[in-house]
Amino acid sequence: MSKNISEELFSLDQSLLGDRIKECNYPWEILPRIGEYIIELGEKLPADKYDQIKDYVWVAKNAKISDSADITGPCIIGENTEVRHCAFIRGKALIGNNCVVGNSTELKNVILFNNVQVPHYNYVGDSILGYGSHMGAGSITSNVRSDKKLITVKLPEGNVETGMKKIGAILGDNVEIGCGSVLNPGTIIGKDTQVYPLSSVRGCVDSNSIYKNKNEIVEKDLR
């Protein structure tokens, strides 16, 4: 992956913050500013398509929001998105169009591109999920090291000291995360990659791969 890896990972036209991500050298650099960018965007959303339902929370008129969902701003929920029973959106969440935020899923300081699904018992914090990515039931992002030290992202060309205490995972477009998997702090997964269920993933996983375990990562047969 090159230094500016965002174009390798994402279809940047599939998020309202695509241009802001493109401005960053590394995609995780946008994480501390998600909240302020959401407020900036929300104040410009068309009133014929979005309702402001509470302070700094904008919801598309055709989105489906369960009465039991708990939503804190800043937050934007896009068109045709479904937020299901007991979902917990803790703030600083940009949720794109045609997404599913499922039963008992918790989101915090995240960007979900269009068509993302986090449908069952997921925790996604301080993370970016690219277009069409899907997290299987019970899969989570771990966003803080157990020793509480600053996070180092391990790219193929070398380690990058982020200076940040909280980074979850960065998933490229159309990534599939198997049920019950844990994505450790600073994990980056390239587009069109599949991760087997019950995996513990760390570091950088190439695009078009199948992650079976840390010692067995194979390239997809694209024939």
C-alpha cells in the first residue's frame, strides 16, 4: 500500500466524508475530527430529505429507526438505512445510505460508507468501514491496546507511529468479516478480502485475500 492508501481502500464517492478522507495522508487521521465534520455536513443537508430529530442528529426521511434505538449526536443516518432494535449509537457516527445497524450493535466515532452492514451484536469504534463491507454476528473492533500505549499501524512498507490511543479497524470496500472475529487496534484490511470466523486479526491484510489465520493468508483465485 502506498502512503496515501485511501484511494486503494475506498470508493471515496460512497461517503459524505470521502473528500475529507482523501485529504489525509492516512485514513485514521480523520478519526479525531469526525464529530466536527458531521456537524458541518449536517447543517447543509437538504431539509426535503433529512430531519433533525435532536441536537446534532440528522436522519434521512426514508430511514427506518427502531423506537428502542439509542442515538446520540453528532450523527448522520443516510437514506434507506435501517437502525434496528436496541442499537446504540454513541455519537460521532456518519452512517451512509443503504446501511444496516443491527440488534444490539454499538457504534462510536465511526464512518460507515454506503451499503455497510453491522447487523448483529457488533462493536465498531474509532473505525472506518468501506463501501459494502459486512461484519458477521458478534465480530468487533478492539480500539485500545491492553497496555494503553499509543497505537502503531503496521503497513507493508514499515510501521507508522500514529500518536493516537484509540484506533479500531480500517476496512476497505467489500470486506467480509466472519462471525465472532476480533479486529485488533490499528488493523487494516484491503478491499474484497474475507476473514474467517473466530479470527483474531492484527496488522495489514492485503486486498483480494482470504484470511484463515495469521499463518495462512491466501490470495483469492479471481479467474
